[in-house]
Amino acid sequence: MIGVFLIIICLIGIFSLIFISRMSAKTIYRKRINHQAIDSEWQKIQEASNSKDIVKVRSAVLSADKLVDYLLKAKGYQGKTIAERVKKARNEFGDLYDKFWGAHKSRNRIVHELGNEVRYYEAQQSLKIFMQVIQRIK
């Protein structure tokens, strides 16, 4: 009888450890998400995106990408780069996962390519995708 009891206790302990280890990846480092700060930052991004100045619109793309990264970090996704965090959050992105990568590639072209060839329309499309992503993961 005691042997059965010990086996049950061990199984409960093992299942508890498995559950805790799966949850800890998301919760141990989780910060409180400041929704007011996110909304305020998004308002600034929208104002810049409404500009006819391509430089302001491109800057809005950079800010939107940073905002996604902030949310991922705040939700506890770990990684050295935004790419690593996005891959870990794939399930949260759902059908926006591939679209996000297109928008992020536009951001990378703005930052890394000489000539900065992201056009106004492409930047606007990227901003729409970032907004959808932010609404989903917020």
C-alpha cells in the first residue's frame, strides 16, 4: 500500500515539474505590460505614418518593429534577437507570422541597405501588419 502511495506521489511530482518547466519559459521573466505606454507609442507611430514625408513613415516602421519586440520581451519570450523571440512566439502570431517577417524585412532594408529603397506604399503596408501583430500579441 505504501509502495503504491509513493508511486502516485512520484508521478504527481514528475507531472508538476513538466508543467512548471513549460510554463516557466513564459512566466518567469514576464514583465507587467504597460498598455498605456504601448497605446501612446502607437499613437506617435500612426501620426508619423500619416505624414507625406517618407523619412517619417520609414521611422514609424522602425518604431513599430521596436514595439513588437518590447511586447515579446514583456511577455517573457527569450532570445538574443527579435528574430529568436518571434520564432518562439510563432503560435501567438498565428496567420500573421509570415506577414510579420515581410514587414520586418522592410525594417531591415531601411536600417541596413544603402539607399533605403523602401517606398512609401511598402512602408504603409508594413505598418498595417505591425498594427495587426501588436493587437494580436498585446
